[in-house]
Amino acid sequence: MSTPDNAISIQNVTKLFWGIEAVSRCSFNINGGTVTGIIGPNGAGKSTLFNLIGGQYIPDYGDILIGEKYVTGFTANQVAQRGLFRTFQVAHEYPRMTLIDNLKIAPINQKGESLLYNLFSSKKIKEEEIIYEKKALEVLKILELDHLKNEQAGFLSGGQKKLLEFGRILMSEPKIVLLDEISAGINRTLMQKLITIIKTINKEKNVTFCVIEHDMDLIKELCNTVIVMTQGSVLAKGTFEEIVKNKEVQEAYLGLEGQ
Ligand SMILES: Nc1ncnc2c1ncn2[C@@H]1O[C@H](COP(=O)(O)OP(=O)(O)O)[C@@H](O)[C@H]1O
Ligand SMILES: [Mg+2]
């Protein structure tokens, strides 16, 4: 049973693609206010799991809860209303829009306000735009992308696009953030900065983070708990130290068999 402390509960979740289980009877809880790492070999089902939590896919079996609320089958917008946001393994940006506009429209998209409402409240829109512009500039500064604010997002490198996507999340008021391989394509200096940003948001705003990562340094430095996935389900869960000592994990993932 879930407790009020649960940010996310995955209960016996299965997702099939053409009859093959990408996620297979997967169960775990993530406690509120923690930073949890998900590691595992390619094809283990990590991104599919994020797609299930984020409302991009619907599970074939099992349930997903955010806090105490069953969100199985919810759309991405519906889970966003509950404060859950995610980045994609391959970033989704608006390539022809500038960086600043990519950020400014994030909270507007999220509200899903009707065109009619917008037409009849242009004064309110103007006021909101000023607030979002200020916030977007702050976010670009944090991510060291402010010098590119008027560039089209399509011209960014893969790593910069991921930072921009993280920035879109920071434009909202997230309670839970899922990051899918955010460090890929980002240099060590910026990655260190990203770790600091995540730690600060986690501590100061009590935002729960769940990160899929291959970089074990990042996992070690950032995560209270590590979940190891193989073949669609959880092989082990524990602290970083417990995980690296675990024989099954060493054999299945870390490639340390016999050492
Ligand atoms: N949209 C899809 N259609 C068909 N198969 C998919 C799809 N998405 C993922 N898969 C398959 O599901 C399995 C898990 O993939 P994925 O969740 O991307 O793994 P990971 O993120 O751990 O590398 C893989 O075998 C992959 O080929
Ligand atoms: Mg993946």
C-alpha cells in the first residue's frame, strides 16, 4: 500500500509492444523529496517506464499512482496538472522558435487555455507575458544559455536542447521531475552545474527527481536511491554503495562478472 510519503508508485506494470514485454510486472515506490536514479542496460525498459508515468503510453496491466491518486491512463496534460513533468531521451523543442519563446510558451501550453478566453483577455495575456519573459530569462541564465536567447532552438546541440527542455520544466511549478539521460551530450563542467541545480531545487523546493542515467558519477553524486532495471523489471534497489556491491547487478549490468 502507498503512504502519503509516496511521490510515485508503480504497481505490477506491464507494457507490451507487439506482444513483447518492454516493461514487465514492474513495481517500486519513489519517496517524496528524494532523488532516485534508474540505471540498467539499453533496452531494459527505462524510457518506456517514463512514457507510462508521463502519460505518453497506457499500461497494458498494472497501476501507476502519483501521491495517493491513481493516474493509470492519464494523459500527459493530466499528469502535468498533478505537478509531474519529464524530459525525453531525444529532446522535443520547437525548432523555429527562439530559446526564450520556447520557454515562454511552456506554462501557457500547460494551462491549455481556450482561444476564446485568450481573445477576450488580451490585457491579462500581456501581463502574463511580462512575467513569463522575466522568468524565462532567469531560467536561461541558470542553464548558461542566456547568450543564445534569440537564436532558433533548432540550431542548438543535442546537449543544449536537453538543457532547454529542462528549462521548460523549470518554467512550471514542478513537484516531480523525470529526467531521461539529461547528461548525454553535456560537458563535465555543465554537468557539475546541473547536479548543483537539481540538488538545490530538490532541497529548497522539495521537488522529487527521478533520473535515468548511464553516468555512474552523476548517479553517485546525486541520488539517494538507485533502482536497477533489467528486462523490464526491477533487479535491485538500494543506495549507490549497496547497488555496486550487489552481485546480480554486477553480472547483469556493470560487467564486473568474475572480478
Ligand atoms: N514505441 C516502441 N515500439 C516498439 N518497441 C519499443 C517501443 N519503445 C520501446 N520499445 C522496445 O521496448 C524495449 C525497451 O525500450 P526502452 O524503454 O527504450 O529501453 P531503455 O530506455 O531502457 O534503453 C526495447 O526492446 C525497445 O526496442
Ligand atoms: Mg532509454
